[in-house]
Amino acid sequence: MNTKDKALQLSFNKSKETTRYYAKSFYFSSFFLPKDKRYAAYSVYDFCRYSDNIIDSSNLSTTEKSKKILELRQIIDKIYTGELEKDDRFYSLSYVVNYYNIPNKYFYDLLIGLEFDNTKVSFETFSELRKYCYHVASIVGLIMTHIFGITSIEALKYAESLGIAMQLTNILRDIKEDTEMDRYYLPAEDLKRFNYSKEELKNKIINNNFINLMKFQIERARSFYQDGLNGFPYLTNDGSRSTVIIMAKTYSSILNKIEKANYNVFSKRIYLSTFEKIFYSMNYFIRAAFSKNNNIISNNKILEET
């Protein structure tokens, strides 16, 4: 990358600080990446974080958020035409999409996910929810595959599965916060299947039906993690595999913590402490260093270990 461009370096550094503040799990795992890939990933994350902050803002109406999303579309247009000014927040992203040949379709698809969050507050079927997960999470994974590097296009379908797994994990972790904002991501067909109502969810009722519902959702998420793990051999082995493995490990561990909390996601937010995130990173590093082929940990162990 052209680090002689001071404006470019400043933009990359701002992206790094955004990532360090908002995404500690990814920030820790990213240190396995070569520097150019690491900073490119920060730049992408910064755009995603900025977009999410628009949707999560309590000071903006639905109409105002839609206008902001339209502005993002215009920013993407400028990113791909090279029309961004050097002092623009996303100046580095303009460099990254060119350097790694990232299709603009991915970013436009990401905007569709933002509109989902802005206007669609519930889902009837898992098919609908899966489409949403694709647009808000799998797309990010597909963007990252261009940065990380792949040896086969087979990696793309696994990146999609891993993105869905992580978004399903987010949904289970954030049930309390989402219901308080009248967002219901658990499909209505699943609520009906386990005889648990939206009203019970809103009132934070934990009963056997809710526990069975959560068990079902956790197993569904794990099945997507399992499928996503099959894509690791198709990533370039320069730290990219390690970064994604650690991300999968930390996110899937949230599911373990939900289980250990007896599925009570209402009393307090389930999350990994900074120590736990560092522990998973160092644990993987040590195990990889002493493994016979210095490659990746088996799929099952990534999901099973705590």
C-alpha cells in the first residue's frame, strides 16, 4: 500500500481506532494478519460501523435514516469512481476496494441490510431471516475474502455460512436490547413451533418453551459455524486463517456462555471479557505453534472448547 500518502495513512489510522474501540474481538485477532491486510480490514470495518451507527441512532427517524442510507449509496459511488476528497473519512476505503478488486455490488447489498434494520422489525420465516443475515453479515465476510485472499471460489459459500452464524449469535445475544426497540429477529414460525409468544418475549418471560426455543436457535447457529469452518483451507495461510478461526472461536463461545447462563439473556448482556478475547487469541497461537503441521485446529474443537 502507498503509505507515503499522508492523507491515506491518516484515514487508515482513524479506521484502526474505530476498530479498536468498537470491535475488540476482531482487533485482537487481526494481529495475525500482514499489516496491509490488517489496515484494509480496519477500513472496511469503519464503513460498516458508521453504517450501523446510523441505524442504531435514537435521534433519527425512519425517514431520516433512509436519507442517510441514500447518502451512503452516494459515498459508495464516489469510492468506486475515485471522487472522494483526501480528507474524507472513507478515503482509505477508496484505496482498498481498488487494491483488492472488491466488487461494488457487495457494498450496495450491505445497504439493503441497513434498510431491513430500518424498516423491517420482525421476520415470519427463517428464510426471511437468512436473507437479512446475508445482507448484514455474510456480505462483510465476502468483502473480507478479497482482502484475506483465497485459493478457490469454494471459500465464498463458506464465508456466507460463517457470516450467518455470527449474525445469529448476535441476535441471540441482543434479544433484550432488540425487543426493547421493538425489533423481533426470531422468526414467528419458530415462536409458534415452541408455543412462545412475542408478548412473552417482550415481557422477558423465561420458561421451558423459551429454553427449548433458545436451544433450537443455538444449534442452528452452530450448524452454520460448522459449515463455515470448512472454508478455512481455502484461505491464504499468511495469518488470514488464524484471524478468521479466532473470530469464529470467540463468537461461538458466546453461545456457550448463553447456555451457562441457563439461557437468561434478559438480566444482563452476555459477552466475552477483554481477558477472554486475549485468552482465545493466545491459546490458538500457542496451539498452532506446537501443532504438527502448524495449521488449523479441527472444526469440532473450535466449537467445543471454552
